[in-house]
Amino acid sequence: MLITRIERFLRETGMPWTKFGRLAAHDPRFVQDLRNGRTPRFATERRIEHFMNIYRETPHVQ
């Protein structure tokens, strides 16, 4: 499930869920909506996966 992969990503990166939603889906409530049962469209799911993959590959200053 997408939410499982997102939750793992959030733990790994320490990114707040609202920031993730803003950056990945342009919706700060995206993660909360998924937690509440929202099912994203296939294209949205692919875009979110792409965001997580690119983010992991890019060095970030902490």
C-alpha cells in the first residue's frame, strides 16, 4: 500500500507529513487523507513514488 511506503519514507527522512504532502502532492492534507482511507488515482500514486525515489537520491542538508 502506498501509505505504508510513505510512512516508511517519513520515518527514514524525518520529514513532517504536511511537508511531504505539500512537496509530493501539492496537498498538505494528502497523508492524513490516506490515513483516513483515501485511495489515490494510479497517476497520483506513480507521481508520489517518483517523488520519494528522487528525494532519496538527492543529497539534502540537514
